[in-house]
Amino acid sequence: MAQLTGSQRGAYVQAMFTRIAHRYDLVNRLMTFGQDQALRGRVIALAELKAGERFLDLGTGTGDLAFAGLQATPDLAQAVGGDFTLEMMRVGRNRAPGRRVRWSATDALNLPFPDQTFDAITSGYLMRNVGDLDRAWAEQLRVLRPGGRVVCLDTTPPARNWLAPFVRFHMRFVIPTLGRLITGASDAYKYLPETSVGFLEAGALADRMRRIGFEAVTFERAMLGTHAIHFGRRPR
Ligand SMILES: C[S@@+](CC[C@H](N)C(=O)[O-])C[C@H]1O[C@@H](n2cnc3c(N)ncnc32)[C@H](O)[C@@H]1O
């Protein structure tokens, strides 16, 4: 399934997240040994949100990054959580902070926002799922105001070092087994490691961002090199 592109990939991804929505957060915490929340904290720190700004969390799922943004900067003018899987957002909306987020049915490949709407855009574990990576970056660039920031958290193909066998074991056996036991959807939790291995290496992803038009592009690796956080800015 990881080899699907375009709208076929979109339909597959949407159906998969609809099935696992109710258990998504629990599996996430277990899969990352609880570190996913610390990574989201780092994403929000890099986004440098300020009072009165407009903030979009794209591929928001159950809204963890949108909530973290609001917690860090409660007086944002707007915090939008956008996703094309309504069931994921429904789970998020039913949580206490869900009321402050503006939930928006949003396809990352066709953002339903005018040019230069947002001061900052974050995404967590979105970009390796999209059917057309360049288009997803171009859409984010379009809706950012000049000088606006983009911060992207995702997994990155594991490095070839002494940890590689352990990372492979975690991805091939631990994640699919946890996913099957907790959600009953073993195919979904095979797809996730497959897309991690097949995704662009962090340096190549940064190059793609530069090619699309972002400047000041940097990235840092996290969680033993299995995750990367990319930062970029729309030129002024
Ligand atoms: C792995 S979840 C991540 C959710 C959340 N950002 C987090 O950090 O936990 C990926 C989310 O991206 C969404 N997604 C994937 N492709 C998308 C697209 N083309 N447009 C909008 N949302 C998309 C899925 O519906 C899903 O909710």
C-alpha cells in the first residue's frame, strides 16, 4: 500500500485512519514509549508562536499539536486543526481543549484557505502519507504569510548503525503486533513502518523544501535518529 500515489493513496490513508481513530493516541504513546509528546513540544517551540498569530496544524488527527500550540500560546488569534479524516478530528473535538480549536475538513493537497493566511504551520506524521509531497509543500508555502514558519515532524528512514537491528525489530514486529492487539487493524500498522522506511531521508526532504521555495531550511533528528523535525520559512 505504501507504493500508492495520488488520490488512490489518499483514499487508502483516509479509510485506514477512520478505522484506527478511536485507539490512535494510545498506540502512538506505546509505539514511541511516550516520547511523541516531547517531540510535539519541540515542534511547537520551533514554531515560535506569538500572541495574535494564526496557526494551522495540518494533518492534525486528534489534535495533539493544535492543543500543544494553544497551551504554549493561549492568546493566538486562531488555531486551526485541518485533516481529511473526520473521525480522527471527532475524537479530538470530544476532548476538553477541543472547543478552542477550529476543526477544518482539509485536504493537504488542496488547502481550503486563501493565500497568506497563516503565520505558522505545523504537521506531525503527515507528510510521509501524502500522495504528492511537492504539492503538499507548495500548498503550505502558498497559505503562509511572507516570513511565516513551517515545522514538520515525521519519521525518517533508520540510519545504518549498530542500532539498526533493534529499530528494524521494533518496526517490523513490535509496531504491527501492538497495532493489531489494540486496534485489530494489523494492515494499518504494517503500512506505517513501510512508509517510514520508504520516506525520504531527512537531508533529501530538506532539499525538496528548498526546491519548493522555503528558505532557512534546517532539520534535527530525534529518537535515536528515527524521527526528524524540519523547519523552513516563507521568504519575505
Ligand atoms: C499519523 S496521523 C498524525 C496525527 C497528528 N498530527 C499527530 O501528530 O498525532 C496522520 C494524519 O494525517 C492525515 N492525513 C493524511 N493525508 C492527508 C491529506 N492528504 N490531507 C489531510 N490530512 C491527511 C490523516 O487523516 C491522519 O489524521
